Amino acid sequence: MDERSAAILEVIRSLPPVEVSATMRNPNSSADRTFTGARLFDYAVATKLFAAKLGGGKLANSYFLVTAEDGARSAIALAEVWPNASSKDVILAYEQDGAEIRNGVRLVITGDHLAGRSIGGVVSIDAQVM
């Protein structure tokens, strides 16, 4: 596991755990999975990427850029992860189907038709304001 992923894993294991079930789809197949981890919003507050209380236009103008060890990137609007604005589950998972994720941390986004934004081997999480 990459040391950057290990640092993220250390933080998310200290946060309240959540378990979500999701059907992970690609154009050719689908699989039902259960993930355990921490909410991306909780991680953002714990690491001071964003404050717990939002105001001013940050909700509409902010997003996360999550990068995996293989260079894959995923963008997630802050409004998608803020509990008061969205019912989507966006978590940083450390377990899949009861087993540890081998490459450390996986970003899981429920509610997308395809699982393209759900990426494994997360090594960085940045907050951006437009």
C-alpha cells in the first residue's frame, strides 16, 4: 500500500464507520457489494478541507478531486457529499464485502448509474473552490 494511502486510511479508521451496499456497474456487468468506511464529508471536516458548517457559495462552488495511485481521478461536488444537501453515500472505504481493500482506500459513490467515479488506491484528496 502506498504511504499516502496509509495516511488517509489512518484518518478514516478514526472516524465513525458507515456501511453501504451498492451495485457496482460497468458497461459489461454488475456486482452487489458492501463497503465499510467513513463519509468523505467527515474526512473533509476532520482534515480541515472544509468546515462542518458551510455558507457563502462554498456549497455551490466547491468540489473534491480524488486521485488514485494509478493516476485515475474523480471529481465530486461538495453538494453531493454534504449531508444536508444530498442523500448520496460518498465514502472512503477500507473494507469490501468484509475483507480489507488490498490497495488501501476506495472511493465509493452510490447513486451513479455506472461506477466510473468509484476508484481504488486513493492517494490524495484535494478540495477546490471555483
